[in-house]
Amino acid sequence: MFKRYFITGLLIWVPLAITAWVLSMIIRAMDQSLLLLPEAIHPINLLGFNIPGAGAVLTLATILITGLLAANFIGQKLVGWWERILARIPVVNSLYNAVKQVSDTILSPNGNAFRKALLVQYPRQGSWTIAFLTGQPGGDVANHLDGKYVSVYVPTTPNPTSGFFLMMPAEDVVELKMSVDEALKYIVSMGVVPPSPKSRRRGKTESPQSISSGTP
């Protein structure tokens, strides 16, 4: 009886503790943006005490204002001017362009990257795992692949930020009728938190031709 109550308590507190820990790490990291301000206007100097999360508010406000400015004609001109300056700096140019292409692909509302969860056989035939569609092979790579291929990202468990990039025949992947969030929960939980029964039923009936018959 005691063991059951203890486990029930753990199931309540462990997710809350981990969530609070992750949020505190994010807020502490965002609070570092206060270092960009003159020391005279830091909250501790103005009010006599620190305000937890003040840097997070500053970071979010800066991102929002930047987006608003970049959305108009003058802002687009300034961004273009800034990128032309970076294009003249060796190493920085290559790094900036690479990061920008990745961020544009992943964060763009019109992009296809990480918009679909897939079922693929990895690391061998008969062994299945969840992957995410990232696009199609391009450049010289596409010239050496016969038939229709797709680019997929296979995340590791329980840390989905690391994983493997694979190019697989389109007919070998199965598109799952589940959201990316559901797929990520399934991966992070190591299969303990399965998708909803509705998603599982729809995923089983999906044809492997669903990717090969359309544009990712």
C-alpha cells in the first residue's frame, strides 16, 4: 500500500519538477540578455533587487520588435544590407548562410521540414522507428540516387535533438497520421506514452506509397 502511494506521488511530482527545472534553465539563459543593457538600467540598480524573468521578457520583446521591423519595406532593406556585410566576412559568411538556410527551412510556415512523422525501418530491415520528413535530396547527391528518395531525420531516445540524417527510397517510408508533437512524446518517453488510439489506427492503414505519390 505504501509503495503504491509513493509511486503515485512520484508520478505527480517528477513531471512537475522536470518541467520547472527546464523552464528555469531557459529563463536563466534568456536573462543573460540583460548584460547587453547599460549597467545603470539593470533592474537591480534601478529597483534595488533582481526581477527573475526580466531578461526573458526583454528577449521576447526584442524578437517581436525585430520581426515587426523586418516585415516592412525599410526593415527588409536593412536586413538585406546587413546580410551583404556578413557576406564579405570569410568563415562568418559560410556559417551564417548555413544556419540561416536550416532555420528558414525548419521555422518557415510554408516549409515541409518536420511537418510529417514517418515510420521507417532503421537500423535494419524489420526494425521500425519513427522519423521526421525533412525534404528531398538535392545538389549532386540527387544525381547519384535512382528513383524517388526523401530526406528523413531519425532522432535518438530520449534526447531527440541528436539523431541521424538518412536518404531513403520514398516507397520504404510510411507516413503516419499523427502530429509531430505526438511523435516526439512517443520518442522522448521511449514508447511509454503512445499516441492516441485514433492515431494508431490511422497510422496502420496508411499506405507506404503516401510519400512517393506526393511532394514532401
